[in-house]
Amino acid sequence: QVPVKFVSNLLSPDITYGLPVTITDASRVVISKNFASVVIKVAVRNKYDGVYSFKGYIFREGDPVLTGNFSGLSKDLVTNGANALDFSQVWSNGGGVAGIDGLKINVNPTTNKVTMTSASNATLQNDPAYDNRYDPVTKTFYLSFKWGTSPATRSATDTLTYTGLRP
């Protein structure tokens, strides 16, 4: 094991980094020249990355089984840029929601306002009647967004509160 320290304010989550390592001397073993050097990929996490407790309400038009409140869940929010996170929504039964793949939480670091986007569904948008935001004091996301058109409208209102680092 070799400890490595990075100057974190010089690294950006928007860039992929590599750490070249070469073993030049080893006691008690012989290192092949073919395997003496490697490049280790270094992943940079943004300040929002982590594990969050997850609760909320979801609506699926015409479907009382998947519509309703949910709570007691845990969600990994994974860095997808300097101020963005990958996210996946669930139904009230905890099952995954299809049709909004590439769901992303985008944080404006100046205002802490949040914009939700989906790479696969252009109809997805913030609920204009809700204050989508991140609270840096409590490390909590307040999200509300909708997608689809009648008779297949859907909406979700979620609260995600930081509980710790991702493994």
C-alpha cells in the first residue's frame, strides 16, 4: 500500500485523471519490466456525491398501485460533473421507474437551485410550483419534477438527506 495525497481544489470532476506508477526497486521479488508500470484511473467526486436517505411521493396517472408515499430508502448519488449527480427514481413500492433513464440532478453552486434532466425523456421538467433546491447546511435535496402527457403523466417529489460517503 502506498498513500497518495491530491490537492483537491486543483482537481475537477469534469476531467478524467490518471496516476502513472512505476516500480523501480523491490526487495525480495523480481519485477518484470513488462509489468513494472501502470496508470491508475483517479475518480474525482464532487461535493454532493454520497449516500442519501430517500423519501417522497410519486404519482403515476391511472395507477393507484405505484402511486403513493415511500420512505426508509437509501440512494447513492454519483458524481456526473462538477455540479451534477446521477439519480434514479422509484415507484411507491420501491421498484425502479423506466422511461426517464439518464436522470440527473444539476446544482447551480451559486444559488443552490436544482434542475432535473433526463437523457432519454425530453418531457421531464422541474415542477414550476416547487422550489427545487439543495440545502448546504443540512445537505438535503428537495426535488419535484414531472414527465409524460395525459393519459400517462407522472410526477415525483423527493427529499434526499446526506448520510455518508459512498464506498
